[in-house]
Amino acid sequence: MALPDVKQNATQARLAAMEMPQSGVWAKAAREDAVSRLISMGLPHRRDEYWKFTRPDTLVQPEGPQAALYDTSDEPEMFGAVDRLKIVFVDGVFDAEQSDDLALEGVTIDRLSEAGRADIHWAKDLYGLLEQRGQTPVARPLATLNTAMAGDGLLIHVTGKAPKPLHLIYQHRATTSDAMLHHVIKLEKDAELTLLESGPVAARFNTVLETEIADGATLHHVRKQGRHHECHVATHVFARLGEESSFKSFTLTANGVMTRNEMVIELTGDDAIAHVAGAAMGDGDFHQDDTVFITHDAERCESRQVFKKVLRNGATGVFQGKILVEPGAQKTDGYQISQALLLDGDSQFLAKPELEIYADDVACSHGSTSGAIDEDALFYLRARGVPHGLATDLLTIAFLAEAVDEVEDEILRADILDRLEGWLARRRG
Amino acid sequence: MLEIKNLHVDLEEEDKAILKGVDLCVEAGKVHAIMGPNGSGKSTLSYVLSGKDGYEVTAGTATLDGVDLLEMEPEERAAAGLFLAFQYPVEIPGVGNMTFLRTAVNAQRKARGQEEMSATDFLKLIREKAKDLKIDADMLKRPVNVGFSGGEKKRNEILQMAMLEPKMCILDETDSGLDVDAMKLVADGVNALRGQGRGFLVITHYQRLLDHIVPDVVHIMSDGRIIKSGGPELALEVEQNGYADIIAEVA
């Protein structure tokens, strides 16, 4: 089917406004392939079914929107309580000065901007590959654009149990920055890594993380987005899991005029586990979209999606979550819940939970709710002397805590809850 | 201490009069009981005094130590020293019992211009109070009232009362859903708080709670008014003859 003119033009305009980073043989091939795929699929348009609830315009247009800088100096450093290897990007560019040495036992870390210029690299077999696999049955053109144009990123090869987490710290310094990062993480058999991410990459940013998790390997992923309100964000995570491997991902989102987080997970080895969770807090012109697609293509795998959003003053939350169970993926255990707490009548939650099952011996459940605050609980708290605002915030945290509880590490979990409490306390004034 | 004069209250949604001129005065250090048949307005009185939404005061006043209660937010009433032990304590998933109590204690202290209680002092105090009410560490850790039995919920109410040390306590059918042993435990908790100038208003259907919490004054409420007041013997009369006789006698 020929691409409609409007899409063709938008895609050409965007590509014309960008320059492909200098690349060696392997990266050049991947990037050029991505460009031709992008031209045939076209960038997202607001009439696309997959973008029904979220307008892609600002993410697609050639000129990136501006975003005011947000001062977060009044907060403690994110994940500050954890011994970690820090890697800093400023407006999407690696900053060696602020970063630790990229050396960690059992882990090799290369920069895409350097390794991509070489003619050969291990990432050749992964870069753009999982992204490409993730294009069916639903196209994800912004990820393809990223494969073609990403200026930097990390290529991480994990061969053992990493002794401490990697923390990617993103700093936003220029109001007009427009950045793309593309990370590839390959975990060998029985390897283990915790990846932390925090902060906005740039005024507009598009990030892709592709991860191949081999048999018995484990990747923990904890991410904080916000509170930089004016940034426009599109993220994609593509994960492919081997036998008895595990991927657990949690995202905290606060503020943000436009955030689209896509997760595409393939369970390809028996007994693999994938858990994805998110807690989002939105106020006013806030739009946050979690789009998740989990494919079960092996036996006895477990997947879990837990997404919670608290919205007020006209904020919008979106959830599109799908579990696809392929023929033969027997004994699948799939679970999906998305819930919104609407603190007023102006806010909205748009949810599209989907199950598509082609195996006959599976257990899949899903649920989606949106509701107001529990007035009885609110009165009970107030009757004990807790002021209205604080009582509302206590109930807000209680609601989000179910998603935060998906984070297994106690220190990280406490850090996230402290942060939520801090944000709410500041908002209360 | 608690003074209610000619209080008239409508249910907001149904435009229906529930309280039709309640007059009541609970003096400092005294225990008053209100008894009455279903639908007489006893629970409404407790909700209106504590500030629950959904009720409209059409006439009358209610003051605590001379301060107008009806103009205040529920949290202000609590900070002023009013406490309602709920008939049906609310379950709050996700909020730990201990966090809840500490937040409440400190919010009230803050509202009264006092310093917040330190974590150590709070822990020491709550352990001591919880022990008397046979509330174990697990119940303190669990989310507020979630998965608590009927008896545990009521004991948790009394624990809150003991921690918050209010001036004026309203107990709304605290005996409902309790077996004899649990009732005794709850009554002991209440009796331990008697005196010290604290006022109590005990709302109940049955005389049996009043065997354990012996009141100074008993009021009979019917159709939104207090129709008769007397000593503890009035409760025994109700137990023997029911409300019908008293209602007929007054009418």
C-alpha cells in the first residue's frame, strides 16, 4: 500500500532536517537500512490507530519544541544512596568529565559515537535488529528513526554479574536541544545487570534501548522521568528473553507535557519472566502514555504489567497494553493491570487492554479501572487530624505504591517512595 | 465541654430532617451515653459533630469548650480535641497503620503549635499503648484496618484514641461486632482514658457495653430528639422493657 502523501511528506521533511552520524561499515548498513524502512512505513500520524490517544505531532515535526530548564537542585540526587557507576549525558552527548571510568568487572561499555565509526563491533548483530523485530505486528517508526539517526548511546556487553548498577544520568542544559540516544545491552548466559536511568535527555528526546537477555540472565531496569515539565519524550525498550531469563523494568514519571513510553518484549525461551511497571503523577497539561506489547513465544513464561497513574487538573494518562500468546506457548501466565486515580473531573484516563491468545492452556488476566479518591478513607484520615491536602497525598502514594512495590531492591524502592513524598510535599507547599 | 443546642440537621441528598432539635451538654470528665432505636439519629449526630460531608445543619449550635465546631473542617475539629471512634472503621490499603498514626499525631501537634514527636518517642509510646490493647507489632505494620477482624478494628480505634489523647471522645456503636472478651478489652481501654477532664459520648443500642463503661448520664434518643435523660438505671430500664414504653410515655 502506498504511503499517504501527508506521511510521506512529513517523513521526508524530518529526514531532510537531520544528518546521519558518521558511521563505519556495520553501523552505516544498519542506519541506511533503517532509513529505507522508515521511508516505507512513514512517521506516525495522529490518525494512526496506534496513536489514537496520543498526538505524535511534536515528536514527529522537523523542528523540536523548546523546553524551559527545570531546577531540581532542591532534591537529593536520584539513586544517591546506591553505590553505582555513573555515566552522564548532557543534552544527549556523553560527558566524560562528569562520568566515572567506563570500567566495571564483567561488563564492557563502548560509546555508539565511537564504536559506530569502526568497521566491526559485536553490536552489529543487535543494533537495530530487535527494533526491526518489534515492527510487527505494529509499526514503531520513531524507533526506526532513532536507529537511523541516534547520535550517541552505549553498547554494553555483560558477561558476568555486574558488581554494581550502571546509572545513566541525563542532563538537560539547552532549551532547544533535540537528541536521540540508542543503547544496546547484551547479557550473556547467567549474566546480571541493574540499569538505572534518570533525568530528561534533552528538550525533545527519543531514546531506544535494545536488550538481548540470554538464558538464565537477569536485567533490572529502574527509570525516573521528570520533573522537567516541558520536555517531549518518546522512549522504546525492545527486549528479547532466553530460557529462564528475567527482565524487570519500572518507570516513575512525574510532570511532562508529552511522554510516550513503549515496551516491546519477546519471551522466546521457556520459563522466562518479564515484569514491567510504571507509576505516573500528572498535573495540568500532562500527557503520559504507556504502550506495552508482550509476546509469549515459549512455554511456562510469566509476564506482568502493573501501571498506575494519578491525574489532576486536566491531565491525561494513556495505557495500551497487549499480551500476545503464540501457538505453542503453553502454560503462559500473563497478568496486566492498569489503574488511574482521578483527583478531579477534568482529568482523563484512556486505556486499551488487549489479550490475543492462540494457545489453549494459558492463564491470562487483565483489568483496568479509573476512579476518584475514596471519600470514606479521606474523611477517616481527616477525622484523625490529617489535613485535606496531606490526606489526599497519603492516599495518592498508597495508590502508586502498588506499582512501586514491583521494584525488588529495597533501597531503590525507598528512594522512589521518598522522591514521591518529596514531590507531593513541595506541591502542597 | 461539649455543648449542643437545638441542633437541626437534614440529609443533604434527600432533603430529609434527621435531627430535630438535639440539646445535650457533656461536662468535662463525664461519660454520657446515648441509646435509642435504629434510625433515631444517633450516628448522624456523631457524623455531624465530626464534620462528615452530606449533612446540612439547618439550626442550632455545637461547641467544644466554647469554640464553634460546625464551622470547622474535620481535621480542625480533631486538632481541637474531638475524636470519633467509628462504627465501621475504614480500611486504607497502602497506608501503614504506624505511618497513619504518626502522621495524625504530628499533624495535630503541628496544628496546635506544638513540636512534632520524634520517631523514637513515638515508637516508645505506641508500643506501650498497643500492649495494653493486645495489638501486636504485625497489626501496627499492616495497612490501616486491612484484613483486621471486627475486634481488631475496634481495638485499633481505641489505640488511636489513646495516642491522640483527645478532650472529647465520641464512641459510635463501638460494641457492634464484638464478642464479650473483645468488648471487655475495648471497655478497659476506654476506662483507662476516663478522668483527666476527658468527656465521653457513648452511642450504643445495648445496655451491655454500659456494664463495662459505666456512664454518668444516659439519654434516650428517638426521632431526632433526646426524649429522656437519667442515670445508669435508665439503661437497665431500656434493657428490660425496650424503647417502646419510654417513647409512649413521653409522647
